[in-house]
Amino acid sequence: MTGERLKQYQTMLEKKLESYLPEEGTQQADVAEAMRYSLLEGGKRIRPVLLMEFCRVCGGDPEKVLPFACAVEMIHTYSLIHDDLPCMDDDSMRRGRPSNHIMFGEASALLAGDALLTMAFEIMSSKEAVEAVGAERAVRASHILAVRAGASGMIGGQQIDLMSEGRGISLDTLRTMDEKKTSALISAACRMGCALAGAGEEKEEAAGRYAWSMGLAFQIVDDILDATGTQEELGKPVHSDAERDKNTYVSFMGLTEASEEAQRLTQEAVKQLDAFGEEAAFLKELTNELCSRRK
């Protein structure tokens, strides 16, 4: 069931994402090509899938919230483009291909990320999006995303990450960094799905608690894979955390304890899904698969 529904959502997303990109042959062709390169290169589309599925389990129509799901993926993609820049993580590979700035240059990569960030809010405030869910829900969802993608969320987490390289930090600081850098955008997607379906505060809070645990588990697995995986498996350079002297759960706990912590957090996340009843079966399966992945 997991694979079938996941594939259905991914197919819907790919088609919709492509429809939003600027047409080729315009004066903005260079930045449009850079946007297309990163946005349509694949990836698991986990964040928009979570948005659509939380909407569904709360009684909404996943197809109607596609603009908002695409907006979340655009925010995620822009963050990856910028994270790879030399002034940030300086990574030359992403998902098995050269990073955006390697292909198009730093200036075009920066602009492509900026354009995707801006386009996300253009889409959520569009006539199509507002008519599909109503103005109040559209504004609520946009606000949720803005807060968790901004300085108090994802961007704040990246700032902590930059300041922490080569320095000794506490495990609490590492957890705060990952709550913001990873869990915040996952939380935005889950909460947006609930809000767009008109679910009450209780379910939105349960979705937020789920996202907190799931996001941390997801990040710990990333840390483990960076230490144990291969470039062929992951599609990006491995052992980069250790080379940059970055603080990770593996460096704090070791592989065994980090793996146990990821399992514990996964179980916590799955438990939060009980608030959504039997309809949450797909979410539970997906969560277990993501947090035990090998790439």
C-alpha cells in the first residue's frame, strides 16, 4: 500500500511542479533552467507527500492542496540549493548529480533558490489555491510555512549549523539545531495538511509532535548514512560531516546508540499518529520505512 499511494502522490506532484516553472525561451531562461534542474531532479518528495496525506486523514481532498504541497517542495529545494553553496556547506554533489552552483555558477544558483522561495508564496496566494481551500485556510497554511521556514525555523537551524562547525557544542544545542533545520519544515508540511483540511487544534498539535520526532529520527539516520554509506548509494559525498568537523549524533553517541535513538524517536512519532485513527496506516508505514532507509 505504501508504494502505491506514494507513487500516486509523487506523480501528481511532478506534473504540478512542472506546470509552475517559467517557460523556456524567455529572457529569464538561465534562472529558469537552474530552477528546473533542482526542482525536477527527483527526490522522495516526502514533505509535500506528508502535507497531502495529513490533509486526507483529516477529511480533506489531497488534490485540492497540490499548490501548497508544491510550495513546500519549492522551499525545500531552495534550501538545498543554498545549503550546497561554497559559503554554506560547499557540497559539489546532490542526488547523484553536480550541485546547482557547479552546473550554473554561484550567482545563478543563488537566484534560482531565491526564485523558488518567492514562487512558493506566489502559488499559495494565487486564485487557484485560494479558491480550492478558502481564503482563511490559505492564509493559515502560508503563515505556518513562513514561520517554520524563516529565522525561527529552518534558516535559524542553518545559522546554528554554520556557527557550530569546528566548535564543541552540547547535545541540546545539536538537537535544537536539527529541530529547526530538519523538523521545522516537516512540521510545516504536516500542520499545513491539517489546517487545509479544517482539522482542529488537537490534530494539528498531534501532527506537530509527530513531525518533531520524525524529523529528528530522519536527521539521525542521515548522520548514520553519512558515516556508513557510499557516494553511489547516497548520490552525494560521504564522510563530509567528519571532514568538516561537524557535530552529529554519530560523533556524540557512536553508531549503535545513535541507531537506538533513531528507533526510539520513530516509535514516538508513530505513536502520535494514533490521534488520526485507522486512516493513519499509510503514514505509519511510511514513517517506519523512512527512518530505516539505506539511502
